[in-house]
Amino acid sequence: MNPVTAAIGRKVILPLGTLLGAGGMVMALGIPWTSSGEGAGGIRLSADDEHGATLTITHIKPGESETRSVTIRNSGGTSSRLSFQETGEPSTFADGELHLAIEKDGKPVYDGPFAGMSDFAQDMGNLAPGGSSTFLFTVSLPDDAPFANQGTPATASYAWETAPGYTASDGS
């Protein structure tokens, strides 16, 4: 093999192999992956196993609607009771006209002003072993809402309480 070709091959293969090996080790050890996404409208939902989820709105146009999701999975061997809670202050974003609808597995949980859901845990029923529930968060502004100077970002946090053996991941 040509010494130049061998040197180039080592420069590409060694870093790539190290990266793939580290990724494989993380998966084998069961370390949870977390990810977050921000759509064109400036809406970000990030979720992880330890902290629940945070929904942040930095920009949205009047008449626009954006949806994000979080899936909760019970990886344990027994049924688990699931509860859901929001913590946040009512938002002054776009003069308080920001709207939020939350669904769990297609059923309404909340429909009203952003961060206006009560700050107490709501019973969401049982989560079977190996089962999952998906929560959809739809944020919208009415057509006649103010666009300019929407204010500071709107943020609300969500927590799920279950027995051990569950994971949370966002849908992005």
C-alpha cells in the first residue's frame, strides 16, 4: 500500500472508529439519549429522563400553530401509575394571547392560555409494562395577535411521575 494512502486512511478511519465505538458504548451502558428540536416558528421542546420536559417559545407568527411531542415509556416489568404536572407562570408573550393545547394519546389534557394549567399533579392513569403514552403540545397565536415585540420567551416545564422503569423522549 502506498504510504500516503495509508496515512490518509488512518486519519479518517481512526477518528470514525473512535466515534462509533463511543456511541456503541453509550448505547450498551443504557445512558439515555436526549434531543431537542426547534421548528421554523421558534418553538422548542426538550425532554429527558431526569428533568421532564421544557417548552420554550421565542417566536411565532399570528395565525401560526406548531406541535411538538414527548413519549413516556414504561420499561419496567410492572404497571406504573402516571401523573403529569406543569410549572410555569402565565405568559405575557404577544400580550398573553399565546395558546396551548395538550393531548395524551389523542385525548385532551389542557386547552387554554400558555402556562395557565394548574401547578398540581394530574392523574394520567396506568402505564402498562412496556407501554407508552405520547403527549402532544400544540402552541398557537390567533390571526389578530400582535406580531411585533412579542416579549420575553414563554417557558413552561412539565414533569411526569411514575414508578421506576420509565423513559421520556421528545418527538424531534
